[in-house]
Amino acid sequence: MDGLFLIDIKEGIHRSYHDLFEDLNQPVYQFSNSIEYKNIYELYVQLIRSLILDETITFKETHFTSERAITFQSFPNPYYGEGLAYYIKNIRQRSNWKLQMATSGTTGLPKKVYHSFPSLTRNIKMNVHRADDVWGLAYNPTHMAGMQVFFQAFLNQNAIINLFGLSRTQIFSCIQEYSVSHISATPTFYRLLLPATEVFNKVKQITFGGEKLSEGILQNLKGMFPNAKFTNVYASTEAGALFAASGDQFTISEKIKSFVKIVENELWLHESLIANSPDLQIQDGWYVTGDMVQVTSWEPLEFQFVSRKNEMINIGGSKVNPNEVEELILENAAVTDVKVFGKPNSLMGTILCADIVLQQNTLSEKEIKAFLKERLPDYKVPRIIKFVPAITLTSTGKKSRI
């Protein structure tokens, strides 16, 4: 129980599992269903207390929490005097606990969803072989992917190293100093690590999802993490983590096949896989995800993700997938990151634009357009290109396309 629990260099936090247990093993909790916190450690302590009490919670930073003052009540701790293993064993049996979360809001307003303990931990792996894992947390800790990293680490009593919001240099330092073995992040986060000037041999697992990761960036990452297994995960706030693949092609197992269908190249999921929410539209027992896919096999069902349906941009009656254009621009080694988006125009309706982050000022707008015109039809070439210091991200670390 003396093992490391949490490191957050930004906040100067260094906590062991012994420290965590001391904060949990109190006879009485002052508890509120609306969690307000000053740092990630406070967040985790209050989250675990809510599980111990089997009480529904929401995070005060979410879009749906009112501004009224938070009220606390005294609750006796039912596990007081027991060991940490007893706490974890009973937490795994929670039946009434719910967590209110907000969807990412990448292309629209966030929606309210409620997750149970089983739905949040559906794919958590627990065994003795994971005892020495060290998790790099590269997500907002209050969002779906961040919660899944927390539960994967906490239920195995692994260390969590908070990488979210750090600079490239700080991330490298933390990975090296704390021997991070597992990292789960968006492709946007991984792009920040390039160019691959460092090699981290102790990293065993790289997980990515939420956006498409280009083949060029993937190969660079494999050079940076030569001993890592790379896993592409399909997950959403509405459904949690569902599918995993080594590349960009997902194969749906027989176990889950009856809960998945493709309608006009759009992924639909059975409502039994979806979190409880008054804001989600369910059609005859199915949730329409808005994720467009390309089916490569029907038996077994295999597909690749193409884009979000509402990410497609209408340019003069033709549809443009911004991910396709971004992938081509990222082929240039001078480009660190890019966002392609539509901008309203009084004459043309919508014009295609691109914000580009360069490693060095060695590339011009003219050169980028010439490169794209050789590979794309004219309507897919951005009319306006701006060089920017950084791409605006959502609170989940994805590109904001609003």
C-alpha cells in the first residue's frame, strides 16, 4: 500500500496509496453530490468516496451544474477500519452509483449522460500481471477517457502520472523519470510529441482514439516507443469503450455483433450499450452515433472510421471530409498540426479554411496549395490558410470544429 498513486508536477502533488488510504479511512465523510475540486487529487478522493457511499455525483465543472452553493452532508463511512483491498473489493460491487458526464462537444453542444460503475469499467482489466503498470494520464480527468484511465489504474493499484496540459519537454521528463509504461491519448496529444527526438523503451502500451491517426505519425511514434503495443480504441462518452484494433480496421466479435449495425454507412449501437440520458435520441432501440464508416467486410463485420457525420463540410454542393485534407497536409514534415474547417461566406455559402502549426517557418501558403492541388480536386483545397501557434482544442483534448 506504500506504492505511488498520483504525480501531478504542475500542482506539486505526490501521493502514495498510503496517503490515499489515510484520506479515505475516515469515520465520517463531508459529502456533496456535486463535486467541486481544486486539483486532481481532490477530485479522485471525492470520486472514490462517492463510490464508497454508493451516491450519484456530478462534477461542478461540467456544463450542467448550476451555480448554486454546494451543500455538504455528513455520512458515516461504511468501511471505516478496513484495509484498502476491502475498499476496492466493495467498490467493484456498486449498484446504485451513477456519474453524470458531458459529451465532448467537438461539433456541437455537449449532452448530459449518466454512467453506472459497470458501464464505465466494462473493459477494465484486473490481474496480478498489471501490478507494476504506470499510467500516463493525457486526458481531462473528468471526461470518459480520463475516467477509464483512472479506474484501470486505481483498481490495479497502479501509479497515475498526470501528463494532461503539460509541455512536450515536461511530458518527456515525466515519462522518463517515473517509468511510464502505458499511455492513452488522442492523436492530437501524440502529435505534440513530434518530432521523435527521444526514445522511450519502457513504454509497453500506446492507446489512441477519438480522432484518426495518420500512418506517418503512427510510424514516427513507433520509433519513439519501439517496445510498445499500439491499440486503436473506439470509445465515446455515450457508450464508453467498445472496440479495439491494432490498426484502423475494427473487427466486430460475435459476442457484440448483434448490438452493432451499419445503416447507410453510419454506425448504430443498441441502446443496451448506451449510457442513460434524456438528451440522446434513441430510434426503435438503437442509438445513431453520427460516426461514418467504410465497411470492408460484412462477414465478419469489419469497418474503418471515416469521419463524424456533422464534420463533413458542404462546399458548393460537394462534401469535404476535413480529416482527409488534414492527413495530406500532415505528410509535410514541417507541419506539426492542422485543422481544416468551413467558414460561412456571403457569396459562396461556405469556404474551406485551414489553420496550420509549423515546426519552423519553412513553408508558405502557396507551397501547401500547390501540394494539395496535385492530389485533390479543387473544392477540397482550402481557400484560406493561416499559420497559427496552436490549434484550439475541446476540454477532451480533441480539435474543436465549431
